[in-house]
Amino acid sequence: MRFVPLAAIAVALLVPGCVSPGDAAGISGIQGHVVIGPTCPAEHDPPDPDCDERGYATRLAVMKAGRTGVLKEFDTKENGTFREPLPPGEYSIRHADHGKPYPTCTTNTTIAVKPGNYTWITVHCDSGIR
């Protein structure tokens, strides 16, 4: 009887569908910063530091690279930073607010997520101010 608990543990570890240490959530994904600009309606010479791009809180959509279907959506923090777990693969990002012309947010590149790493990206958003 003393070996029953150990046998039960061994069987549980062999059951299909168990998560291996390499598949644990949160060990790979994307992290970065969302910035928005322009923030002033006219260019200044010399440039006005108050008109620089700034961090932007928004909702982003993640798609598999080359596809249009949204895999997941997530919110950035108030200062525009984020850290989102994703399995290894290639992705693209866009602004998640459907039907609104501005802001438009993209990375303009394919984001490669490698196993065991978070890929740093900056997402640029166009405010629409001209």
C-alpha cells in the first residue's frame, strides 16, 4: 500500500496531454512599448519636446504572420508598455479598435517569437493629427 501513491503520481505524469516544462505558459512572447504621434497639429522649428511621441494605452490585436484572423487581443498599460505570452512562431500586430480610422497602430514587421524568449517591439501609432 505504501507504493500506491508513488504509482499514482507516475501514471499521472504519463497521461497524454500533460504539460511539459518547455510548454509552460509565459516563457515566450512579446513585450514592448506603444507610442503615438504626432501629438501636435503643426511642426515646430526647432522641434517642441512637448510634441514628441509618447506612451499610449490601447488594445492590440495579434495575428499569425501573413493571416488576418485575430489570435488574441490584449490591453497595454497606461504608459503603453506590455508583456504578452505567446507560443513560439511569427506574428503581426495591429490596433484592435475596429471601425475607427485613427489611431492606426502597426509594427510594420513580422515579429519572430523564439522558444524561451520574449521579443521586444515598439508599436508606432499614427494619431491622425496633421
